Amino acid sequence: MKKLFFTLAVLGVCTFWYSCTDDGKTEAQSTLTPPSESAFKGLRSNFLASITKTRTFKAEEGLNYTSDKGVKLTIPANCLQKSDGTTVTGDVDLTYTELFDVGSMVIANKPLLGRDYSGTVGPLVTGGEFFIDAKQGNEKLKGCSGYYDVQLEVPADLTDAELDSSAGEYMSLFTQEDDDDTVWEIGGKEGGIEGGRQGTSVNNTYYCWFPFGWTNIDWLSSLPGEKTELRVKVPTGFNEKNCAVYAGYFGMPNMLALFDVYVNEGEGSPYFTEHYGIAPIGFKLHIIFISYDEASEKVIYAFKPNYEVQKDTYIVFEQSELKTANVSALIDLINNLVK
């Protein structure tokens, strides 16, 4: 049996499609055709571009920036360096992206799977996903502390991730070495976190010291019980290059898994699956299928809500179940689904 492990890269293209022109309506479809690989990748890159903010500031003055969601970002004055260690002066361009809801993470392809120091991979409970970068011209910059590049204050109520510190549940920083990775690594880069809803004296805010690049505020959860391999079959013509399948967790709006394995040979193939045991038998998941309709420039989607995990079974999406919606409408649908 051949297993194809994959991640979906994003490409930078125009973002005009993101604004709603149909009042956010969804439409049932039975004749939708699969998109090209590039069109599906463009769905993700367009969305990320639409929610990414940029700022230009003087390196010798530093930056204090508050995002649309109330996240406070600080880069101290005279605290950026070039790769050779030279202190930066003059104009610096900041790029900033934040993701807090599962619906947006689905469209951006930023699922919540993490690997701890022992190599264990499991679903993450998130306090937010962030991309932060600073450049002067085309040159990437770094912080001068040797420990972190940027300071963040993140309101904990943006995700309401309630943890039990008495049971050892604490948020940590998870990072990616490659922007296209779909598994986050704990402590992969320098940085730190304190506070948040962890039974500490600073309950309402995560105080973070981030590296540049993609970084998450997460806790690697543990769902007890016997695990099984979940398999998902999608309509003919759809595959790992032009669609994706995710799992939201019943009653847990801060968690999102990706079916990141595509099996195209052997019994029962082709189908999507995963290799981490994302949920135990008897647990309820919301199975989410997405693709892209090039004709209408809308997202193709289908849900299997409240699916109870069973051993050695296939979850099947039929062509007749597919619908379309614009991006903002689908994000709302997914977020309402996982509440």
C-alpha cells in the first residue's frame, strides 16, 4: 500500500474574490467539478493575503501595534539586527497574521496537530496562531535579545481555552520550520509564554516572547481511549491535490485535525486518513470536506456533523452532498458547527 504524505503550499494571487457578493448564501450543487491543484492552492493563499496586515516603522523607534482582535505587539527600539549582527536603522516592514477560529484555520490550512519533546503527536488546544515577520528591503531581520524577536500580549478570551493547571495543563509555544508544515513542533525555536487561563495571577492575558515566523499558543491534549484509523472517501475526481478533509472536535472549538495522508493503492482506496489517532472510539467529530469551484469562485464543502468514531469504517462523502459558499459564509458555518 502506498501512502502519500502531503502538505498544501500557498501561492500569492489576487484577493478580490474574498468579499461577499451573494449575501453569504450557500447553494446545494450536484454537478460540481474538481478544481486544478493551483486553483485550490490559490484559495488558501488568497485568504491568508486578505487577513495579513503590514506596517512600516523606524527600527530606532520600535513599534507598538494593536491588532484588530486586540493583540498587543511590541518590538523594542534599536532591537532588530541583520543576519551579520549589525543593528538595523531606518524603515522596517512588519507582516502580521492572526488566526483564532477554526473556520479560518480550515481555509488557511493551519490545522492543530502538535509534536512534543518525546515525539508524541496529538491534537492541540489553541490560544491562537500567528505569523510575524520583519524585513528591511528583501532581508529578513532578527531580534537582538538572543531569546525572542517580538513581544505579544494576547487576550485569553479570544479562544476561551480553559485549562487545568493542577493537572499539568499549560500553554506552550509551538512553531513551524516550514510555512507549509501541518504539524507544529513544541519549543522548536526560542521564546516563552506565561499567563493566560492557567490558574496564574495573570489569568486574562497570554504574555508571549515570540520568534519571527509561524508560532502558536497551544496545549498538546490527550484524549483517553482506544484509537482507530479513520478513513474518508471523497467524490470521484477529488484527491489530495484539489481538496482537503478536516476534523473538528465536538464541544471543543479550539481544536482542528487534518486528514493528512492520502492512500491511492490497495484495499478500499483511494481515501484520506491520518496517522496519529486523532480521536478515540466513541468520540464525536465534525468531519469537514472542502475544495474550490473555479466556475463560481466559491468554496465547495460538505459536513458530517457529530460523527461518532467507530472502528474500521469508512466515512463517505457523496457528490450529492456538496454545496458551495463564499469564504466568509463558510467560516461562519464551520465556527457554528464546532461550538
